[in-house]
Amino acid sequence: MKKSLKDSSIKNYLGGIYAFVFAIAASIIVFFICAQNAIDENSQNTMKNDVSRQSEHLYSVLETHFQYLNVVAAQIGKAGADNLNSDENMELLKTLQKDTDLEHTALITPNGVAHYENGKYADVSNRRYFQEGISGKQTLSDPLASRIDQETRVVLGVPVYSGSEVIGVLGGSYNVTALSHTMFNDTFGGVGYTLIVTKEGDIIAYDGDEAYRKITYGDNFFEFFSEKRFTKENELDDVRKDFENGKDGIIKMKYPGYNQDMQYMSYTSVGMNDWMICYVIPVNAARKQYHFIVRNETVLIALFFIFVAVFSGHLVKRSGRKNAELIRRSQTDQLTGLYNKATMERLIEKYVADAEKKHQGTFFIMDIDHFKGINDNYGHLVGDIVLKQFAQFLSSNIPDKAVAGRIGGDEFVVFVPHLSDKQQICGLADSLVKKAEQLSFDEMDRGISISVGVALCPGSGNTFMELYRHADSALYESKRNGKNQYTLYSS
């Protein structure tokens, strides 16, 4: 009887241990699955936000050049129809071409003859952009693919008015392919590729990692991706509908039979000519910043099954420390120690959303001039050292109440709450630009300079994205005007 009681006690004890082990193991597995789902969701949200930001950037670049054209068209129109092709107007064309990113500029007469800044001319009377421009509309042409360099250009056109009469069209060509080269270089380490396509699926421009990009000019977007295997049935039909309606979205896909990772494809509307921007990247690359979570979870499971009986208390404490570290690392940029983009967006949104308190603040965005040249000439390790040292410089040269973050590549953001005095704002921006020039690096025989864009809250926006977009527009002006300076956004 005693033996039976002892056996029963042992069985009950072992049963309790087994139940405990099973419960913990099940909890870890559930946590692992939930973490994977959260990683997937966060990765997709990051992609969608980046694609949306780049779409807004592309739109703002084109819109800025439309503004340039309209200003020059207004000046040309003052001379009247009889002086449309005057030497003074042709000099204006040359200045416009020189001072903007337009490759060529042209003044088109009512009969459709385009007079270019280089003295050449051509008959464009049958082109849609001329017909729309001469009818009084601002127009963006269909893409024109070069057979020589395989790059895509578009023509931006605005009507030239003399009084209420349209006396001509002012146009300029823009290299969309060159623009797409710069759009995603700092996103996910440059892995993946980008597409700009029409809603019908015609390829306007592409750029990116050829290991994944098989699509090229002449391919139709929907026919090309029909070979993919999607996570949902008829998902490509939903993408086609999104394109037709100018909606954004993200999907998972893979070539059947190919030894390749699953891929994300995120897309959104440019806002002009029914164009869509798409970004395709392997799922593993999109989740790269979360790989340490997966590794730590795997180690945790293995250690639990080996040492659960002896070190259960230790594992609980260790798990607590891990969770604290995960929280800290999820909020900061691993290279520089500054806040990451998601945390900066959350902090700024929380601050500006409190409309009742009428909070004021200033949003600074900056990047290191010619940073790609540092990576190319000195290597990415030196580039990382420059980023870390600049982050330390930034932390030491902003007000105590300010928050700073790295939101991608060499792009940094600073937000200073309650700062609204323009003299103080300009003083801080000027100080950062000048002090950055004084930084020295043992690994390089050169220093750095920075360009800064500034937007005020609430005057230039009441959300993170509005402030970001306007500050980024001001940063573009600093770059365009020669770099190593700051610009305040003004609407």
C-alpha cells in the first residue's frame, strides 16, 4: 500500500511537472506565433509607410517643377504673343533648365512647334501634352522610354497665358528613372526593387536589386505577376482593382517552384496620371530588424526544455530582462542609439494630437551631404562610424527637452517641443549646420556637412506625416540650393 501511495505521489508530481512544462511550452509557442504575426504586421506597415512617403516625395518633386514652369510661363506671357520666341524668353528657358532638374525645356507655339533651350526645334503638335497644354490645362505626358539609355522621361507642360488667351505651352522633360534611383536606396539596405507603372500595368520606370527584379520595359505588370503564387485566391484581381481606384495595399507572393523567399509587394498611388509606385522585397529582408527576436525565442525554448527543473526561477528573471531589452531595442535605432522612426512618429503624434493644449514645436529633418560618397570611398564600416558620431553630436547639441531619431539611412529627425520663436529656430538650425562642419573623423581625411529642412507646428502641420512632408520639401530646397544650409518651409 505504501509503495502504491509513493508511486501515486511520484506520478502526481511528474504529472504536475509535465503539465507545467506543457503549459509553459504551449505559452511560448503561442507567444512565438503571436510575435511572428506582429512582426509580419509591423513589417508590412513599415513598407506601406515608406512607399506612401516616397509617393508623396515623387508627387512633391513633380509639383515643385510645375510651380517653376508656371512662374516662368507667367513671365513669358507678359511679353505677349508677338514676342513669344524672343531672345529674352529663350534666355529664360536656358535659366530654367540650368536651375532645375529638368533635362530640357521648350517653348511651344500654338501651331505645335517646340523651340528648345539648346536652339533645336521639333513638331509636337500631335502629342497629347501639347494638345492639353494649348487648351489651358497643366499636363504630364505619357512616359517616353529612351532606346539609348533605357531610361524613362516625361514632359511637364503648362499653358502660357497672355491675359486670358493661351499663346503657347511651356514644357520641360524630367528623367523619372533617375528619380526612382534615389527613392528607395536607404530603405531596407537597398534590397528589393521599385516599379512605377500605369493603372493598366505599363512599366514607366524600375530600379533595384536584379537578383529579384526580372521585370523590364515592355512587360505588362499584371501578366508578369500572374506567374506568382499568392497567399489569397484571386489576389492579383484585387490588386488590379486597387490600381484602377488608386488605392494602396500590400500582398505576399512567390514564384511557384523557385528557390526564393516569399516577397512583399506594397503599392500606392502617385497622385498624377493614374501612376502607381510599387516596392517588392523578400519577406526575410523586410523582417531583418526583427531577426534577433526570432533567435532569442528559439534559444529560450531550447534552454527551457533542458533546464526547466533546475533553473526555472533563473529563466523567469532572464525572461524579464529580455523583455525589457526587447522593448528598449524596439524603440531605438540599433546603430546610433537614437529613437527609431516608429518611436519618433509615436512621440510626435502624441504631442501634436493634444489640440486642446495648443502645443507648438519645431520639426527638423537633416541628412549628411554626399553620404553615399563616404560609403563608396571609405566603406560602409566608416559610414557607420560617421553615423554614430553624428548621432552623438546631435544628442549633445540640441535642447534637453528635444527628441532625436534616425529614421533611415543618413536621415535624422529632431523635434523640439514648445519652440516657436523663429529667431531661436534659425539659431539652432544654423548652429547645427556650422558645428557639423567642425566634426573630424580619424577614419577619414575629410569632414562632413549637413542639409536641414525645418517645419513649424502647428503652422506647417498637425501630424507627423504633414510635418515630415513639409520639412522634407524644405530639405530638398537646401539640397537644390547647394547643400550645407538650412531652409524653413513656407507654404
